[in-house]
Amino acid sequence: MAAVTAMLEDLRDLVPLTVEGAAAKFAAREWTPRGKLRDGVETSWRKDGVRGWTQKFRSGAVRVSFAVWIRDVDESGYFDDLDAVYEQGERELARFLPQIENSSLAGHLAEAELTTEDKDEFIAARKWILGERTLTAGVVQQDTDLPVMVVVVLEDPAPASA
């Protein structure tokens, strides 16, 4: 998971944050591309069991996300004890947070309040402001039949209109 904090440190210096710039940082750090191109740019990466991906939204906002822990459904296709899986995700998040809090990013982070949208998206989360960007680490499950994951999300808002 040190690969994630190293990438976040590289991405902090990337102004503006673009999917092309992020792809170059992933490649420079020797992440393996997963062959998911959008507009000719690789958007999905893997290294040391961690998945990384980039997204650009119509608004111009750019998001770089990492899945640092994934718990997939049981053999039945469901979670036998969803609460236990959520608790396991929260423990994994608690294990991961010190990697952010003790990294060179720590001096650049300001604690941020979770929004209502964040609370709807994350089972548990911590959020910071990093310059003009937000950095969120949390436990998510996007749908009942998808895995529970601990993700780290760096988001650069849409550029202001000129």
C-alpha cells in the first residue's frame, strides 16, 4: 500500500491534475496497465495487489481512485454476514489511515467534514483538503452485489469558468 501514498505524493505536484498526467505518473511508478483505454489514455492500473483508476467527468473534474482492500461476495454470490464484512472493511481502513497520516502528505492535509453525499457513498470515511483537491479514504459498497472495498480517492474539482 506504500505504492498508493507514493502515487498520491506524485499526484499532489501535478497541476493541473489530468488523466494524461496521472497515466504518466502510474507508468513512471511501474504500475501495470490493465488495458482500459479512454480517449487513447490508459485509465486502469494495478500494482502490489492495489487497483488504481482515473476518471474525467463532463464537468472537467478529475478523480484518481485506488482500491487498497477488496472483499468480494461469498460463494453463494452474496455476503453471508454483511455487517461483519463492513466491520472488516472498517478495520482495514483503520490500518491504512496511518499510511496517509504519517506520509509526507500529512503536512499538506487539512481535515474536512464529510458531506451528506459522502455519508451516503461511504460506510465509514475520513476526508481532507489537499490544496484545491479533496482526498477521501473510506469503505464503500456501490451495490448489494458488488464487493466491499477500502478506497482512496483524490478529486480535483472542475476548473472555474473563465
